[in-house]
Amino acid sequence: MKIGITCYPTYGGSGIVATELGMELAARGHQVHFISYAHPIRLNPELEGVHYHEVEVANYPLFAYPPYCLALAARMAEVAESYQLDLLHVHYAIPHSVSALLAQQMTAPKRRLPFVTTLHGTDITLVGAEPSYFNITRFSIEQSDGVTAVSRYLVDRTVEVFGVNCPIETIHNFVNCEQYAPAGDGARRGKRLIHVSNFRPVKRPLDCIHVLARVVKETGAELWMVGDGPERGHAERLAHELGVDERVKFLGKQDHVERLLPQADVLLLPSEHEAFGLAALEAMACGVPPVATRVGGVAELVTHGVDGFLEPVGDVEGQAARVMELLTDAALHQRISNAARETARTRFCTELIIPRYEQLYRRVVAAG
Ligand code: GMT
């Protein structure tokens, strides 16, 4: 098939899922066209079957806000016609599904251009629920030819918040278990915690510093903070205030987290909301147990006490207690690590999830 994919190209779960999906589809023989304002960070441009089309947003003094949504729609329609696309697949509803709807109408006289919208989380739980975006988000979801969400939780939230009555299919996030794998020698790595996020307040990165401060004395642990965003400065200051700055390394944005994760012992995911928790899945595939919060769709991935631990939001004492257990009890760590890898391999690997998208594409195209 010839598939157009649109996503946010920067660091963020939805863009990562869209990019990995596109590359997996190309590896299966599909022709994939990424349409966005910048080259998606994880996209390997050398891959056979992968194309990238940049959206240029012309500015003018009259525009207080350059109309990206329109430029994107026009580019989608142009690429669809030039490359005879079978469908568009947009990730994150706002504004991508609205642009796809416009592109569909622009191309309608010549060709049918169905589009699939994948909901990722904050497009529903935070941004989409804002009064100024509410109606258009609901409208563009209902107008989509296929809608998926990354967890059952997010399906329920979408129905609850927006009252949409179109079918929404749960297709969980996935991980390439060959690329994301435990360190070769199987040896314990030491006492290293890792946090991977875009450092937005919803991720509560400061909680990671509080957790480290509670375990550092007994364990001598260190913490790798991977990513960047608005909370980074606060996290750095807090590490200094709590006297653990020497034990925290801020690595900034990283393109190859699959090389960092296997070097850690525990992943910290203390988020306030999480529709799925891709960072936890990637860690689990590497055999790194997650200590996460019991929010949103995380429990669809992590089974408490089996392949990771789930604690309440903001309960840094509880999270620190779990980290202590994992860092001081080698048998427990090994058991949870093995189970985490097994969960990733048997429930969320690419071989299981990508065919679900292919089936949906075939259905949506055949519906015409
Ligand atoms: O908030 C983020 O972490 C980024 C956001 C995004 O859309 O870029 O992530 C969401 O999508 C990820 C991929 O599907 C999910 O794993 C995350 O749980 C979800 N984030 C939230 O719901 C906060």
C-alpha cells in the first residue's frame, strides 16, 4: 500500500510511534510517505520505501499565527495525488485529523483518500478537552474513516469526554524486541535509575529526583535523566537543593535510547497521566523493570509485582521503596526483569501489532 503518515516530528511518544510504525511498514514492503514540518527524529532516511515531504509554512506580517494546518492539508493533498496514496494515517488528533479531512475534500473530485486517526493521550485528555479545541476535535474524530487509540483506557476516555459514537479500535503501542533487548552479558548493571521523557509537568520528572534522594544513601544509586523540556531546569535545581546533583546526569535529547536503557536497573515513570507509557514498554523490552504510577493505560502494560511496580501519583516514598527492593534484592530484580522482557515479547512486539494496522488499512480502503 501507499501510506501517508503525519505526526509531530519532535521528541514525544506519538511521533516516535508514528515513525517506528512507518519504518516497520516500509520493511514489510509498503511505500510510506512522511508529511510533516520537520524530519521525524527517529526516521532513518536511508530505508527503502521511506519518503519524507516537508511542509513549508509561509509567513506574512498579517498572520499572528502562521496557518500550519492549511499548509499541511495542501501538502497532504499534493503528495496523495503525486504518489497515488491509498490512505493517510495521522497521529495526534490536533490539528492533523482536521488537515487530513481538508486534504480528503480537496482530492475528492479525483480520488478517494480515506484517513485513519490515532489518538495518543494528551490530544484527548488535555489539549482536546480545552473548550477552544473541543468541538473540532470531536468533529475530526467522527469524520475519520478509522480511529484507533493506544489503550483501552484512552478509548473509554474519548467516549466519556467527547461522546463520540464512531468505533474506536484499541491498538496498543509496540516495540521492536530485537532492537530493544537486554545487555548481552546478562550481568547486573550496577545501581542505575533512568527516566526518559519530554520533561513536561505531566511527566513529573521532579519526582525522580525525590526518589533518588531517598535511595541514594543505602544504595549509592545514580540517575540518568534522558530528554529535555520545561521541567529540566527545575529538576536540576532540585537535585542541587537535595544534595544529589553529583549522582544525577542530565543527558538531554537522545536519538538512541535503545543503547541507554539496557545500561539501567530501573526505569522511573512517575507521570500524572499516561495513556499508555511507551517509555515503560521500551525499558521492559530491555529487561529493565519499571516503577511507574497507576494511571491511565499503564496497567494494561505493567502488572504490579509481576513485571514492574505501580504506585500512586506523587507517592515518592512508595516509589522509592520499590526502587530499594529492586536494587537490593538481586533475585527479585532478575525475576521482574525476565517477566518484563517476556511481556514485551509476547504481547507488544512489532510482529503482533503492525499487522493490526495493516488489517485496519485494508478495511478502510475496501470500504470505499
Ligand atoms: O505526553 C507525552 O509523553 C507525549 C505524548 C505524545 O503524544 O507525543 O505521548 C502520548 O503518546 C504516547 C505514544 O502513544 C503514549 O505512550 C503516552 O502515554 C502518551 N502520553 C500521555 O498520555 C501523557
